Amino acid sequence: MEARPVINLQETIGKVVGRRVPGKPSADIQKTLNEVFTSQGHKLWPRGIYRFKTHEEADAWKWKMIRPKKVS
């Protein structure tokens, strides 16, 4: 009895399942986000540790920092 190969390399693939396209590397995405933020005239909040008494106070501060500054 002869040993048969498990995979026939000469056989063509009959069916492809899925159409996943590899995405962009995360470094490119981060660079793009940084360019968008700086071009719109705002940045993310300043770095550091911030303490708030309530979640509502923290959310209000976060939205104040995220919104773009109006240029006069």
C-alpha cells in the first residue's frame, strides 16, 4: 500500500470562502487621525491625571476638550 499525499498541489482551488481585504497598518491610521485633529484646530485633551466628583462632570469636561475651538 502506497502513502498518498494529503494535499494535491496540482489541483486548482474550486471555491474561495470570504473576501477579506487586509487593512491598513495601525501606524498609518494613527498618523491620519493626528493630521485630521491638527488640521481642524483642536487636539485631544491634555495629558495628565484628572479627578472628578461625578461622571457628569467628567463627561462635560471631556466634551469641552474634544470640541473644536472657534476661530474669530
